[in-house]
Amino acid sequence: MSADPLHRAGTPQRSTTSQPPSGSGATAIEVRRSARRRRTVSAYREGDRTVVLIPARMSEAEEQRWVSVMLDKLAAQESKRVLGDDELAERAERLSAQYFGGRARPKSVRWVTNQNTRWGSCTPSEGSIRLSHRLQGMPEYVVDYVLLHELAHLLVPGHGPRFWRLLESYPRTERARGYLEGVVAAERLPHPPGARGE
């Protein structure tokens, strides 16, 4: 008997493997049907394969729909993964190359937990950039904007016209600034009664 609870003796099961839709991030999709599974559908990555677990009674059309739904859910979960400091530094390098011709070259880029009143900071003399941990989980274009803002400080120290002209090359500057202003405004709103267990 297999140790895998999905392959217990007496549990009829059918497994099929197919190629995923383009852009799913996996090389194959394996659908495992189980008579014990009644309503729930789940999925996980297993190496370069995506395994989708579904009830045996599902039709082929329902299977296709649920595979698509679960691939989207996995992709959404993976996109929320927090970048590490090394990945953040690589991202800064790519952004500098794309928007500033590679001229902004930080020596270090990292997350910090001691910046609660600003989103990022830069020390041009040291070539260091620090981003507030509060940005983690925000949309990528917002993190990119803050990184570009700090990269621009390596080229222009203040916030004069030259500085803002550098940031004009990033097409989502206004959108990202609006997002961050919305976050700040929401933090200032009074919390309704009951919102914090009152």
C-alpha cells in the first residue's frame, strides 16, 4: 500500500497528465481524480509539474474549468512572494538599465524594518538603498517606482526638476504615487467601531 493518502487501497482514482496553457509556469499538469474527494479542489507544484486534485465525479468540462481556476490561483499566490534582498538588488539593476541607461549603480539594496514614515531612502555617498518593509506585498509597479525614485537619487541628490525629469521615463510614476498616497490617506482614516474588536 502506498504511503500517499491519495493512493490508498480501495480509493478508485484516475490520473491524467497534459500540457499546460501557455504562461502557466509549469511544464505539465497532472489531474488526479479521487472518489473520496466530494467537493473540494486543490492544487500544488511538484517540481516542474502542477498537480490538481479533483473529485472523481467531475465532468471533463468541469475539470478543464477547475484546472484553469487553480492555475490562476497558484500564479496569484506565487506573485505575492516577497522578494529577498538579492532579488531586490537584481531588480534595481534591471530598472537602472531600462530607465537610466545603467548609470545608477547602487552598492547595496535591501529591505529594512525601521522606516515607518517613508517608503525608501538612499545614501548616495555609500551607494546604499533601503526600502521599507511596508512595501512588501504591494503591487510590483509600486515597488519599482520606489526603487527608481531611490536610484534617481544616486544620479541627482535632491528633488529638483532634473530629478523629476528622470522619473518621467517610468510610465507608472503617477499611478504608483497615487497608490502610495491612498495608502497614507487610509492609514489616517478613523477606524469604524467594531473594526478592531471594539
